[in-house]
Amino acid sequence: MSSRESSTDPKSLQRPLGPTESLPHLVVIVGPTASGKTELAITLAERLNGEIVSADSRLFYRGMDIGTAKPSRAELERVPHHLIDVADPREIWSLALFQQAAHEAIDNIQGRGKLPFLVGGTGQYIHAVTQGWVPPEFAPHDALRTVLESLAESKGKDWLHERLALLDPASARSIDPRNLRRTVRALEVTLSTGRRFSEQRGHGENPYHLLTVGLHRPRPELYARIDARIESMFAAGFLEEVRGLLEQGISPDLPTMSAIGYRECVLVLQEKMTVEEAKTQMRRLTRVFVRRQANWFKQDDPEIHWFQAGEGPQDAIEQLIRKTFRQEIA
């Protein structure tokens, strides 16, 4: 059998092995934005009779395509994808909602005898699935939430995020300052309970036999790819995409519109920023985002098998997957 041909079989994937190996199999592909995870995942899924579950929180929303670097129609047709275009931008997909939907998608893929690939660069979403996170049980404190939102409006999101950093540095490191909803939630829980939000997230048991693959590039190369991606977004009609969302009644104040690039495009359309200023801001914010991703997926993590992106890692990664899951390798 060729190494490019799939030998995935429901029985071979689920036959009794060791305590961990007897669990359902899951391949996780992580790495910074613009590292090449999408093409790698599609290629491997094609070879190994797999399907892809997106763990990128920006890809949930319909109509937000160019600015999120969503896989193209042609890419989506190569292998089945899950959790892409599953919500309207007016909806807010919480971490708990994603976690449930991801488990259901993975179970469904496994039930049809296929190999699931969980792919993304959003660390908390990956860990919520693979580490069995249990969200803290906490009733909303409406009065406190209103006060926090008012402070954000009067003093700014960054000011509120700085307060979170003083009270709960771990939560602040994992939350984008532009994500007001999550900043408010972390402060709300911390202030109401007297315990840091980051300390209240429980861990259940890992429900899968995992193989985690990391894709990395040298920072200069990665930044060059990011810059080229931003240029291609505007060339592909990013401003028109954002204008269309606004014309559909999507408020620029929605959390979904705080994704990198969307806020900047709104400001361009409002003539409060030039296109070049928007590109500069996007480059800066994306570099910050890459550094935040590195805190979730560390190069010295023994659980992650790191590969240099570029020519040739697909074959080595395919063999690693087959070896890990006791697949036949020709």
C-alpha cells in the first residue's frame, strides 16, 4: 500500500490498545497564524480519509471570509470541514458552545470511520477540547457587568484589560484586549468570587488518544507571509466585505467585528483611518497575536511534535500519524 493511500478503518482505529490508545483518535494541528496549517491539514486529511474540525474562533461566522483568511471554496470542497460558517456575526459563540460542538463533530467523524483533525491557532479553544476543560459554574452578576461595560466605554477596553492584568495576569495573557466580552467575564467572575478566573477553570479527563503536530516558521518568514496576506486581503475586496456586513445591519460594536482587520476597515469606511494606516495597524496587531499564540503552543512542549513548514513535512507527518495510531506504513 502506498504511504499516500489511506488504510483508515473503523476497527483499526478503535481496536483495544493501551489505556490511552483505546480512546478515539484525534490529530491536532497547531501553530501561529499564516504558518500553513490549512494546506497541511487538507493534504493529510485527503491522504488519511480524514475530516477537519476548525478550532479558529474567527471562522465560525458567515460573511466574514476575506479578513479571517477562511479556507477558499475549492479548499473546503477537497475534504469535509466542520465549524466553519456555523453562526451569524450577531451571534456570540462562547467557549463552552464551541467545546460542545467540537466534541459532537469529532464523535460524528469517528462514528463514520474517519480520522478527525482539529486544526487552529486559538489556544484556549484547542485546550478546551483536548484537556477536557470544565467552565466555571457562575451565575451572571448583571449589576457588576453593567458597571464594567460602562467603565470600558468611558475609559476604554485597554484600560479595563489592564485592570484584569493586575488581578489575574494569566487570564489577561490569554485574552485579546480587544475582546471586551471575555475581559468583562473574567473580571466579573474574579471580583464576584474573590478568586482569579484562571484558577476556576477545571480540567476533566482527556477524552482522546491525541497526536499534536505543530507547524512553525522563522519569525521573519512568518511576518513576511502575514504582510503578504494583509495585502492580498485588500486586493481581494476586504473593504467591500466589511461594507457589505455593515449594510446588512451588522453593528461595528459587536464582539465579532473586533477581529483584527474588521475594526480597522470600519474606521477606513468612516474616513477615520487611511487604508495604509489600517494595514500598518493590522500588521502590528497580528504580530502581537502571534506572540500570544506562542504562549499557548511552546516549542519545548514535549506533547507537540514540531515540524518546519515548507517543502516536505507532509510525508513525515503522515508517517508519524500512521505510526502513532498503528496504521500500516508501506
